[in-house]
Amino acid sequence: MQMVLMDRQDGSGLLDQLILANALGQVHWVLIILLGIAALALLVVTCVLRRTILKAHLIAENLNDVIWIYNVDQDRTTFISPSVLNLRGFTVEETLKESLDKSICPEFLPAVRETLAAHIQRFREDPTAENRTTIETQQPRKDGSRVWVEFSAKMRSNDKGEIEIVGVTRDISKRKRLDAFKEEVDRLIRHDLRNPIAGIISLPETIEDDSNLTDEQREVLQMIRQLGNELLNMTNLGLTLYKQEQGFYQFTPQPIDLIAAIQQSWKTLLHSRSENADRLQIKPKSLLDNKLHVQAEELLLNAVFLNLLANAIEASPESAPITVAIHTSESQATVTICNKGPVPESIRDNFFDKYVTSGKKNGTGLGTYSAKLMVETMGGQISMQTDADSTTLEFSLRLA
């Protein structure tokens, strides 16, 4: 920069211009230093970002689970991790060209679409609400075989306002094989237990012929016979559930007293637990002196109440009341079972699924699953509502 120095008559002009030149020089160096710092910071950020991207690619390429993004508005997959090659045998490029209909085995597709459509609709209505979902299904592999997978998905909006499903797919083939093995073992055990249990039940009848027994001894024998019958019913129930799961159970409805089923189930639970008999409250109380018949099977109905009442006991604080309310319409009876305490958020969406449990020391995740299966077998429906204070299970059956 060229500067022209012009002196004033009093001699001050030259000094002022020298001071200005010195100041401009300092600003110039400050700017150079700031630009250098900015360039260095940009370099550091670029290096960190590059390393992060490399790590992400490394994880995606070596992860067994498949990460994917499906654009609902465009009806296509916009991203999928390279691990899809290990899971299904397709490359990323081949999978991105694949439609949703082709990525799901045909017999599972309607249920998958129905589940996703319901969650998409809820997300459209309230984007801030919890919208995670889990789906078990089968996907075709490139070699023509199939693989059992579990989808864990969540809705979101992208920067264009389009709805996307961000999901993770996991191979659950080993778990499915283990489940099948466990079911086969259970079926064999149930079959082998029936004869010994029948022998236990018949033994008290033989002993009761002895005229020297006291009333207390006869009461004990009666209890042994009753518990033996209940054990036999539970063994038969296991086989019944297996048939229901396989879809070849033949439901034979009979008029069964709903009130008696509740009372008998509660009595059975009192035998195995140190519970206060008054903890159960049936409403309205006027029903206790009457009968209310529904279209059901005694074995199934008793098992429903056993499972749901046991679940209520385990989920609620000690000694907290459990309320069973019954309402009738022209054609059906509706039963609601209410207990204190909420259902954990982690299992609310799949509360009735098999093996789903949370926070129970000896929980198997079969109680509510089998109850739902049996209610639906008897032509009814069951649902669950929960809040911060309590949980209510409701099911309905046809009146006899």
C-alpha cells in the first residue's frame, strides 16, 4: 500500500500519518493471525469429522444388524448398511432398488404393512408421541431361502418434512429355532406327566375308604386331589396352547359361570401364595350371589383369570387391592381387572407378546400372552390401558 505523506505548516501532519500507518499495519497482522487460527480450526474439525465418518463406515460394514432408512413419502429405501449382504445376500445397490413388497415374504406382508400404517398415522397425528415399534417377520434371501428377522423402527421427519422410518433389522433365526425346540420339549414333558399326575389324583380316593381317618386328614386328602386336578389341567392347558398357536384347536363353547371362575382362580392363587383373601374386590357385589354364564370352556376361562390375576398381584404393591369389575350388554360380558402400578414403558407396545416381561424375578412372559390367545380362541378381545398410577386389563366374551 502506497501512502503519500503531506506535511502541514505546523509540522503535525507527518506525525499523524505515521501513527495511522502503524495502526493499519497492526490490524493487518491481527487479521493474518485470525485467519490462521480459523484455518487451523477448520483443519482440525475436518480431520475429526473424517475420522468419525471412517469409524461409522467401519461399524456399518462389520455390524451384524442392518441399519436402514425408509422414506414413506417416496415409498423407497434411501439408505441401508452393507451388512445386508451377510443377512440376505443382496448388495446395497440391489437392496436400494427393491420395493417393500419384495423385501418381505408374501404371507407376512399384510401384517407388516398394517402395523407400519398404524404407526405412521399416529406419527402424523402427534409427531412428539412415542412411536417405536417392533415386528417379527421373514425376509427372502438371494439364494431363495428365508431368514427370520426382527425390525425395530422409529418414525421421524427429515429436513424436507418427509416422513422417514429409521430401523434396525436383526437376525433372530437362532432364537426361533430355540423357541421351536423349547416348545417341542414342553410338549413331550406334558405328554409324559399326564399319567403320573392321574395316579396322584386317584390315590386320595383309595385312602379315603379307610374309616379311621379324621376330618383333618380327609381335608388334606381333598386338597391333594384338588391340587392334582389343577396340575393336570395345567398340563392339558399346555397342549391346548400349542394347538392354538398352530391353528388347529377346536373350540367347544359351553355355558360357564363367570363369577365361579373368578372365585375358583383366586382360591387357587391363595393356595400357592400368602395373599389376603380380601385383597380381591369383585364389583358389583350383587353378582356374588348370582350366576353369569358366558360362552367359554372351563379350562380356558379359569386359566385366563389365573394368569391375569397372578399378573396383577405381581405388578402391584403388596396388599394393594385388585378390582375385578363386570359389565354386561345385550350380547356380551366385559371384565376389567385393575391393579395399582403402571406397565413399564419398554413393554407397553408389545405387552401381550410371547416372552415379554419386565422387573419380575421369575417372570416368563407367557401369562398375558396365553391369556390373550385363550380369550381370542373363545371369540373375545383383550386390551390393556395404563397410566402413572394403575393398569387395567379388559376382555369381553359372549353371553350364553
